[in-house]
Amino acid sequence: MADVSDPKINEAYEEVRSNKSDINWVLIDYEGDRSDKLVVTATGTGGLAELQEKLDHAKASYAYVRVTYSNDKESQREKFILVTWIGPGCKVMRKAKISVHAADVKSVFRAYSIDVAAREKDDLKEEPIVVRLRKAGGASYDGV
């Protein structure tokens, strides 16, 4: 089991969900190579592009992101995604624990529209994620 008991994780989650906050993502990492304790390592206001810069190729991490997009000229939607990052240089034993630990992370990052498994930073490009969010949202007026 992953240790997600740090109250800062839930505080950051609530901040990303809040309409009153500009913070639109939180990144949590393992405290150390041999630790199963997760801690907040970064938050930001720059969306997926900024999050990509913070991801470490040698680590496994989790992120919670608010994505804002337009369905048409007059409407904006906000949806939330859960990112499970496994960098290409992540150690084998850490990779082996990810599926079990992801369930613990989902107990804190509860409300999201889609789960994005990312192995390369390009997996977090905004356009394909917005396409997936539109499909998950049901109401699509542009034929996607």
C-alpha cells in the first residue's frame, strides 16, 4: 500500500478543484527510492505544459490536473484528469508496485473524468487529452 496520509496531498487536491484558486495541477512523488510514502513535490498554474517540465524520467509519480477547454465559441468546460507517470528510467520494483499504489492515490484524488497513463512526456499533450475529455463528457457538438 502507498502511504497517502500527508494532509498536504488532500489540501493540494482541494486547491486544484477550487474555482477560487489559479492552481490547476498537483504532482506527488515517492518520498525516497525505497519509500512508499507519497508527498506533494510541486503545484502550478501552467497546466499540462508546466506539469510536463516537472516530471522526472527516473521516477514514478501521480498528478491531478484541471483542464479547461472550449466546446464552442460560447462555453468553457473544466474537467479533471488523473495522471499516472512512469518515467522511462523508473526502477523495475517501483513499476511493479504502481497498479496497487494507484488505487491508494485514487482514494485521495477521487473525482476525475479520465485516467491518463503516461510513459513519455508527449503522452501529456493537451490536444489528445481534450479529445478524450470531450468523448468522456458525452455532449459533443463538433463531431468528435
